[in-house]
Amino acid sequence: MNPVKIVAMVLIVAGILGLLYGGFSYTKDTTAVKLGPIELSVKEKQTVNVPVWAGVGAIVVGALLLVLGGKKG
């Protein structure tokens, strides 16, 4: 398998996952207050939404790479 086909498959899978889940979330640790040796930290939950056009675009680009990536010249 050449690298172009691997990238194409990754794009297709990422596009499908983006359409199915619509986004992802992660936890971010931040320091709220620091007074000498005492430190207060806060965990914030961040959410990132994946637009539908980005998921569809990734699938289309991946499919084009998969179809056209193997052709020479």
C-alpha cells in the first residue's frame, strides 16, 4: 500500500466519524489561583464541533485520492 492510499483511507474514516459523532470533547486543566505553595486548579470540559461540510469534504477528498492516487501521469 502506498502512502497516498493510507492518507485517503484515514480521511474517509475521519469524515465518517465526524458525521456520526458531530464533534468531540476533552478536559483541560487550568490554574485558577496560585498563592505561594497553595494552588487551585480547575478542570474545564471543552467541546469541539465538527461541521457537516468538513466531514463530507474529508470523505470526498479521501475518495478522490483513493481513485486518482494510484494512477501515474
